[in-house]
Amino acid sequence: MGLVGEGLDAAVRGAFTCPVPRAAGAQMRFLVGRLKGTGPVAELLGVSQRQVERYVAGRARRPRAALAARLEREVRRRWQPRVRARARERAASTDGIVIDTRARMGYTAPVGSTDQDRVRHLTVALPPVYAARLFDGREAGAGERELREIAAESLREVYFQDGGRRAGSLEEVRFTDIEHLEFGL
């Protein structure tokens, strides 16, 4: 997973209405309820079914670091799916998304312009159409490169061209060397 994908996931996690369970037993019980049994959870986490049953019953409490990381990741991935979907839908239909980034940006433009790459810190509110493209790409399994291209295109349209009011001959925006990237709903 890359920076853009993780940033989109973090923005959606910010919409959660209650915190993710922290204790291993509570996390196991959540997964058992969600996956309808201890067998599928054991297979998902790569442990024995008996071990899952021990966590559910409260006889095991502290998983090893690798299991704790897998458990946390799987619970976060499945936590509050309707809240997550509502947040994505709202961003894609009415609210849009805010991108805050510090990265090297440049562009391709006609001769005579100053198109040299430089590090910029931008905080830009993107319209819903770009939020929809980012979320749709993420859901479709687009790679980091494709998500960066969508982000670069949205920055070209909104920041550099200001919705068509300036820099109309701008062809391409380069969005590289990302130092910081954060999305907000």
C-alpha cells in the first residue's frame, strides 16, 4: 500500500463514530462475529482455531507482536463498514476532499514558462468529482502510481489552472518526492 492509499484510508477512519476495540479478546470476538466462526478467523490470522477460542474465552490476552499487528489490521479493515461507506459517498457527492501535501511539483507547459520542479506545500480543497475518482480507484485496486496520477490531475485542475481561469496551456503536472500527504473529509 502506498502513501495515497494509506492517506485515503486514514481520512475515512477519521469518520468512525466509536473507537476500534483495543484488547485482543475484544478484537477476536469482533472478527468471530463478523466472519461467523472461529475457523475462518484462525485461517485469516494464520493461527489455530483453538488459539482463537482461547482469546475469545479470555484465557489468552497478549498476542505476540506479529499476531497483534495482523489482528489490528484485519479489525480496522472491517470496522464500521456503513460509516466508512457513508463518509466516502458524502465526499464523492457533495463535500469533496481536502489534500494537504508537501511534495516536489512541476509541470509541462509551452516554451517560455517557468516549469521547473520545486517543493511546494499545498492545502487544497478538491471537488467531489476528484474525491470520487480517488475513492473509486482505491476500491478498484488501483496502484500507487495511478492514484498519484489522479491526485496530480486534480491539483493541476484546481490549484494550477484554478478551474480554467489561468494556465490553460498547462499539459501535465509532476507530483513526486512526496514528503507529507494527508487527506481530510
